[in-house]
Amino acid sequence: MLRSPIKHCRNCGTVVAYRLPDDGDTRERAVCTSCATIHYENPLNVVGTVPYLGDRVLLCKRNIEPRWGKWTLPAGFMELGETTAEGAARETVEEAGAQFQLEGLLSVLSVPRVSQVHLFYLARLTSDRFEPGIETIEARLFTEAEVPWDEIAFRTVRETLMRYFDDRRRGSIGVHTLDID
Ligand code: ZN
């Protein structure tokens, strides 16, 4: 989802104008017409995991828009004050109620169209029992052959899953850096 433009100053509430700041900046920013505060807008991080148990991965059926009813990996926007790994673990607990050991980074995906960066960590499941949160209709394990590839909610999730299964077949898990158009 593209973010809508800033309308009001976060400092004083006055309407902002998009213009080049006076400091030599080369991009138009939301500048307050009253107190001159410059509001910088930067990409957001989405953090999540590829939870696995043996040859199966955990997917969550979305109970929220967008892509209601489609399958996804546990993931969501980072919160202020947490690390990427903490955020990925938190989302995995919130969305799947999974028990796991967080492992290394698997993928970093830039999605410039929506100004997001998605990061997925591996998570070794220590139980096959899940307690899905309110954002999840169902959480279950899939082998590669069982993955509903046409029902995956997001391209970043599909690309990450494909690379995970490729790596597994090769017997070596790497870190994948991808740009999604
Ligand atoms: Zn202001």
C-alpha cells in the first residue's frame, strides 16, 4: 500500500507544503508553513520468519485485508524500539502462536514501489501446535509440494519460500538479497 502524503505538521498541526527544503536537499519534503519543521518520510521495514519443522514450513491464512484468505508467512511492520530479529519473533508469536528458536537471516527484499524493505529470518519450530492470533484464520504446516503457490498473499513471501526450498534441496541455506519491481 502506498502511503498517503502528510497533510499536517506533527509539531504544530499547521498544513504542510511539499517543497525543496533550503538546506540543499534534492527531494521535495513536507515542510511546515508555520514552524518550518521538515518531515522526512523513509521506507518501512516488514519483518517476519520462515518457521520450519523437518521438511515443512508454517503458513498463516490471513484474517485481515489486504489479501484476506490468502496464505502468508508470519510478518508485519517493525515497531519502534525493537530489533529486526525481535520484530520477526514477535510477529511469529502474534500471528501463529508458534514456539520456535529464531535462527539466521534468510532474505532481504526491497520493494521500492511501496517503499518497504522486507526481512525474513529462519525459525526452527519446537512444537507443531499453534495458537493463531486474530489476524490469522488458520496456521498449518506445508511440505514444498503442498504449498498453495497460487494462494500466496505477497510476492516477497513467495520469493522467500522458493529460495528456502531451493536452498534446502541444495543442502545449504544462504542469505538472499532481492529487488521486487
Ligand atoms: Zn509546524
